[in-house]
Amino acid sequence: MEASSIAPTDNPKDFSHLFPVIPENAPYQAEKCQSDGTLSPSVQLNNGSVDYVIVFRFPLEVKKGETMTRAELEQHILNSLQSITSRLSRVGLRFQVRPGKEKGTLLILVNSPMEAIRKEFDQQRARDFLLGVRVDEVDNNEKTLNEQAYKDISVAERLRLVYEIITQAESEGGAGISAHVDNYVESIMPLHDDDFDKKWLKSWSKKWFLDDDDMSTLRNHFGEKIAYYFAFLQFYFVSLSIPALVGTLVYMTHSNTLTIWYSLFMLIWAIVFTEVWKRKEQELAIKWDVRNYSKHEKKRAEYKADKTTRDQVTGEEIPLIPTWQIFARRSASIPGVAVGAFLLSIIVASVFILQLFLHEYYKGPFHQFLHYTPTIGYVLLIPQMTNIYSVWVKALNNWEMHKTDATWEYHYTQKIFIANFLVSYLSLFITAWIYIPFGDYVLPYLVEFNINHHHETVDFQRLRAQLVYFIVTGQLVGFLTEMVVPYALSKLMPKAIKISKRVIKKEDNQKELATVEISDKEEAKFMQKVYKEVALPEYNIYADYVEMVIQFGYVSMFSTVWPVTSVCCMLNNWVELRGDAIKISKYTRRPIPQRAESIGPWLGNMETLIWLSSITMGSFAYLFHPTTDIHSPYTPVFTLLAILLSEHLYVAIHFVIRQAMSQIPSWSDLQIRKEEYSLRKLWLDRISHNKGLVTRDIAQNNNDLAEGLSSKLWRTHLDQQLEIESATHLTTDIYARANDAVFDDDYDEALLLFSELVQLEPENAEFLLKRSSVYQKLNQLDQALKDTEKALSLLKDGSRSLLARGYLQKGAILHRLGQYVEAQKHLEQSKSLNSTDKTLVTWMRKNQDKLPTPVQPTAVSNKTVDKNEPEANNGPAVDNKPPANNKPVVINEPVVKPPSARHEWFQNDKYITIELFIKKVKQEAVDVQFFDRSLSLSVKLPSGSDYSLELDPLAHPIVPKECSFRVFSTKVEFKLKKESEGIMWGALESENDMGSHMNTVTSTARKEKDWNKLTKELEEESKPEGEAALNALFQQIYKDADEDTKRAMMKSFVESNGTCLSTNWAEIGSKKTEVKPPEGVIAKKFES
């Protein structure tokens, strides 16, 4: 229905005439579920089919200072209301306007028909496919897939689709209604499902741990963003069990908890926690069908401008906001955030100083009562100031004009994190780094001002007490504000309202209108539910996230101060999981379902805290070590050195853990590869079956071949299909045998077979290039060059990939022939055709190193020199008379045959091992490049020449970053990590090797003895042990020592009768070395 037209009234007291009149005998009818089963009834019939409530709140009086009259205000309100209702009608949404419980409030109840939801659903499915959110088969059954997906739609997805219709920009087909854009629209809210909330709370109250099914149920009802928060909280709760157990043992067994090993343990735990959670995030994104959703940049309705321009990519009209204006706004907001943070820091520091003074120094009158003043101030003042700061930075964030929701959320999250970081950690940093080192200097000033105190010294216990105070107080305050206060208000506020009504004795006409005219009891009960939920505050997920992230900071940065921090946090989080569920279902409005791929910027904030924990770990370990003189003037310098060392240690540990984690197979990575493989296979199957390809059918007439030689030559070869099959069988059989010969390093056989293929198809450029590569293996570079040049002449108008490969091969051959300038030209041509070839990059780098410098040009190889031309030099004149035959003389550079070396290979389930047998090669002389399907090697031999080896393409992909090589005295060994473990390669180099599954882990293509391993074992067996090993060590020390050290060793050994051995001549040279027999032995002099 549409809102009824509203005429102005002469009543100046209120705007009650804005409320639409509800007929007394027209109770609200809930929309019935479609009988065709297009959507689950549980999705459609909740809350009388009301999807959303738009809260429309308007002023009752003209504010002071405004130039608008009351009539103009009333007309403005009417225009805004009619604009909203007309836009809802335009997008096909049902609505009705109801009066609110409070004056100046209207409630617009919105319901979406099935057609509007289905249209938005189809648009979302198409967008998800383009973004890679879903990878379904795009085939003739796409319509069937969409139908099934639509029938399986969840409650959260329906509400999200309806919210998209309401809030999407009008240019994108939505109504464009937003609380930030439309006047008097306070909020857009869904209604709670009371039955689900009861079952949810009852189920969680009986469980100690929550599983993935619980999270999926939560996701289907509240959306992915809320589900990600609870999944993170559950994962964090379980992960805390490890530091809680270790911390308890440390607390019970160590007097000094700031041990290095425990600090390192907490650092490693924090890094592992974040890395494992990243995997968990990715797994949930796949299970919940939101992978790659972050690529969808939803435009904010608030991003508007007076002018528009046409997007150069999409062609649509977009708001035109100059870049300088956006930059100026965001730059100007930095001082605003800094001022807010500074004022908040001043308040936190003041509360801390007051607490310190009253707890540590003040022992005067009312000490017992004043002792609790800082706690009261912390509970009452700090949260209020934090809330004020949050409102301030939210206004700044809106003013910055962010284009998408993702950028707005990121910047707002960082601003919120800064405030809570200061509130939570500032006093602890002041205590640890300022108060404890310099607190004792305050005592003389207290005596000077006649302040009575019993304080003697400042030590590490002060920091522990401060940490306990913050953790316990913070968790207690959080529990009271989230659970106790809302519960008390829900019980006391109705009674307070009743008492105020009795005292004032004045009923609200608008409330009477809202309740009296609803005669149907069920409808009246429903409207009371609506009024109750409208009065609730909105759920703030940022507050819950920041609470957990700050708590993570306490655990990672300060657990060494108080090891049972993890225990307290773990207990708190068990309650927090259930407390947040109660808060969402009873004490806040229902969150709007939103999609998310992760927990967003909070993960980056946690990684920042881990980095800070490396700083606190190093500084605390040095400052509070029992041997540290904290008042020494060198303490700040050594503290900075400890921080520097700890921070570098963090970088190293983080790198090692990340690399180790990358080696562990991930379920999510496997699923992604399966989906992408299925999609590629689908399109390849389409191509192979010629789907969508245009063909021509031409009737053949063979009368022109009926006579003479033509008849003899063609009469048995007119069946083209039979000819194709015959030629294919012939060439593929020889081609396979030729490739097998290359695999077996039988290059002579391979040359014969490829030559046979060239004879069968002399115009086949690929066969010529293959034979050219075999010629290169045999070091017959002249023949290889001829084949390559012929192939290039055939490929002038052919395949670009083969043409690029031909130029690459010719450039490589010319490089090996020493013709580097010509080689560079052909390599450049190959690059212009295919610049992504990694083998090409290697050859270009190697060839550029050999190019002559352009300072003094020299003669080019194979250049024809005319004898009639005089020589340009400063030497004596030369008779330039040409010879009798008058033929030019060709100057050829001598061709040096490239060195050769034998190589063999074998494999197991994970690695390919290649052994190149070259003797006396140094480590720095080996230059090897590993690529996905190739290996490029260059070795500087002891003779001064270069040896090169190109394996391209390898039979199967490898993992370049996990490949390695080792240099031995007789060979160079390369280990190539297989990308697909357990696959036996049929060849080392191949383009069509299918491979096979290995039966055992130790299966090899060529089983050979690992002589390096046997040699190493023999060397280890022959190593000296016991006293022999000790004597060998002393002999080595004496051999490598200088003259003073040798004299000290001889003098001390002789004078002490073999009981002492010293290398310090400055100590031994000035006195006689005493005899120091082993324990239990007495030294005696033998008399002759």
C-alpha cells in the first residue's frame, strides 16, 4: 500500500496528523508463503513477513536559530516521507506507515515480494561469478542451478538482498534510502526472530565448545560478518589453552617469569596463532561462499557531489569530486584524530598519576576512601571519553568522503584502534619504561613537600600490579556494561515509566493512537515487539572486535609480566561467547546481515601488536633481569640494543614460521584448485567438441582427377578422413618414439626420428625446431641454425608462440656460436612476440653480459670486407689494390666448440635430482635459474670457458622457490621440488608427458646409489671419538695458533705436568703454572 496523502493542519502543537489513520477493522495481514515452494516458509513468514522497519524520526518544533518556519518544516517532513515511499514503490517493495511509540516517530514496515528478491538474487549470482565468488558450471543447466540455489536461500541472505534493494543507489536499481543521506531516516533495522534466539541461547548454554555447525547456523541467520566474529572468538578461546597451560606452570615454578625461553614461546605462539587463523579464514570463506567477495567494492550512498562525470571504463555517470579535495579532507582529519587521541592520553595519564599517588605515596587523611577514587574514575570517566572520541572520529570518517564501504570501514577501524590502544596500554608503558627506572627520584621531592609516605623503592612488582588491575578491572567493567546494566535497565525502566506517568498524569496522544486503535490482539502484540526493538541500541561489532584485539595485546605483550594472563582471558572469553549471544538477541537490535571474507583490518592490528610484543619482550627481559642495574646511565643504551635484537629476532621467526606453514597442505588451497580446474576443463571440453564454432560444408567434385597421372596418384587417396587418420598415426608414432629417445638421452636416435618426421612433413616448422634442439644437444650448431632459419621462414604468417620459440632458439644458437650482436636481435624479436617466457629472460641476461661495449666498435663476425676500401688506422699505407678475380674476402671468426658434460637424473615422490658431472667447479661459478617449467644453467669452468644447460620445457611443473643445488668435487647436484607430489615423471623434458602415480615413496625413474650419502656416513664413522677427538682438537688449535699462543700452550702444559692448557701468554708468561690435578686425585713428586 502507499502512504495516504497528508494535508497541512492548523494545529500548531503537534504533528499527529502525519500518522496515517488505521481502520479499526483492518488488522495487519501477514504475507502467506507461495504454494509453489519457491522459498522456504521459515524464511518468509517470520515477524508477519516484515523484512525491515525504517525508523523515521522528525522534530516537533523548529530549532532556535533556524530561519525555517513551522509550515516550511512540516512541508519538508512531508516531502521527505513521500520521497521515501515513492522510491519504495518504484523498486516494487510493499510498505505501510505506522506511528511510533514516541512522539515525532513513524515506523515504515517494509516487505519484499518474491519477484523483487529473485531479480536481485540473479544479479548477485552473475556478479559473484564475475568476481570469482562462485565458480559454478556455466552450461545449459545454469538456470537449474540458480533455481536450486534460490530455493536454498537462508534467512540472512533474504534479509541482505532486501537491504540491498532498499539502500542501493537509484542508478543501480535500488531505492537509495540511507540514514546518512535521507533526512529524518534514523535507521533501517530488521526484527529479531524470537524462536530462533531462544533455541540459539538454549543450545549454546549446554555446550562447552562450539563447532563448525554452530557457526554455519549463525551465518545462515545473522550473515557472514557476525559469524566471522564468533568463529574468531571461538578459535581464539581454544588457542588460549596452550599459553594458559604453559603460563600456569611458569607462574608456579619460576620466581622470575621474565625468562627468555618463555618470552620466545609467547612470541612464537602469537605468530603461529595469526598464521593459522588466516588459513581458518580462507576455509570459512570457501564453506560460506564468500571467497573473493572483498573484490566487490560497494559504493557508499553518502559518496555524492554536485557534479557528475562519465566513468572512462564503464561509461556510467559517477560523482565528480576533485582528487585534491578528497586529499585535503583526509589530510585535515589527521590533526583532528591526533587532538582527540592527545586529549584521551592526557585523561588516561592523569588517572594513572592519581592512582599511583594514592596507592604508592599518600598515607594521609581519608586514605582508605581515596584509595578507590582512581578505580571509580576509570570506570566512569574513561569509557565515556572513549565513546565521545568514537563519535568524533566517526564524524571525521564520514567527512573524509570514502567511496566504498571497505575503505570507510578500514579507516574507521584504525581510528578506533588508536583510542583503545592508548586507553589500555599507555599507563603500562609509562610504568615499565618511565616510572620503574626513574620512580625513586621522586622520593626526595615528597619529603621536601612534607608528604607522608611509606614508599621505599620501585620494582617489577609495580608493573605486575598495574597489569592485574587493568585486566581484572577491564573484564569486570565489560561484563557489567554488557550484561548486568542492560538487564537491570530492562527491568527497571518500565516501572520508572509507569511511575512517571502517575506523577505527571499526562498521557501521550500519539501513544494512544498507536495502541488503542489496534483491536487485534496478535497485531497489538507484534507492534509492542516492534516498539521494544526500536528502543534498543544498535549492535556495535567494532566494540566487540576491539575488546578481543586489545585482550590479545595483553596476552602477547605482557604475559611474561603475569603468566596467568592467558588463564584470565580464556575464562573471560568462555563467558564472552555466550554473553555476546545474549547481548545480540536481547539487548541490541538485530544486526543487518552483511557478507565478509575475513575479520577485516583487525588481523593487521593484531600483527602490529605482535611486533610490539617483540619490543616489550626484549626491553622487559633486560630491564627486569636480576643482574641489571636499572639506575645505571648505560641502561637506556643496552635496553635499546635489546629491543633491536628482539625485533630482528621477530622478523626471522616470522619468516621461518610463514615459510613452514606454506609447506603444509591446505584444504582451502586444494578446493580452490579443484574449482579452477573444473572451470578450465569445462571450457576446454567446449572447445574440443567445437561448440559454438562456425564450419563450412563443401560438396567435393573429383572429375578433375579422373585422367592421367592425376588419376594414378589420387584415386586411392580421396578419402580425407582416412588420410588424416593415417598421417596422424604415422607422425604421432614417430613423434612419440623421438621424444622417448630424447628422454633416454639417445640423441642420435632422436635425430634420425625427427629427420624422418621432417621428410614426411617438410613444411612443419615444429618438427624443424624439435630437430634443431636435438642438434644443439649434439653440439652440431651449424645444422641447428639451418633448421631454425628454415622454420622461421615457414612461420612468417604462422603461430606467434612457435615464431617466438624459433627466434629464441636462433638467438641461443648464435650466442653459443659467439655471435652475440646477432643473437641479441633475435632475442629481442622473441621478446616482442612473447615477453613472459622466463627462459627468454635468462638468455637475454646471459647474452647482454657478452655484448661488446659501444666505446670502440670492432669488426663483426662473418662480415664481408671489400679489399678496395682503405683501412682506417694510423699505421703505414697499405696496398689496397684488389686481387685479379676481384672477389670480396670473407673474414670468419673461429668457431669454438662448446664444452659438453654428462648429466643424469632420478626421482622420488617429492623431488627430481639431476647430477651434472663437472669436476672442480666453485660455488660462485654456478649460475642457475629455476622456473615453473624450465631450468637454465650457466657454469664458469676452470678452463675459463662457459658451459650452459637449458631444460625447457620440463615434463611437469616444479616449485622454484623450493629448488636448490649443491656443488661437490666431481659434480653439481640439483634438487627440483615437484609441484604435484607422488607423480612419476616419464621424461625430464617433455610437452605431453602425462606422468603416473608412484607405487612407493622410494620409486625412481633410474635407481642409482647415492654415493654422497655413503661417503658422508663413512666419514662420520671414521671421525675420532673420546680422548682421540680431544687430542685432535688441541692439535688443530696449536696448528692454527700464533707464536704467543703456542708458547703459552707449551709452557702451561709442561709446568702443570699436563693438568692445565692455556692460550693466554699475557697470563702464563709472567708466572709459573700451578699443577691442578682432576677432582679426587692428589699430585705427588717422584723422587729419583
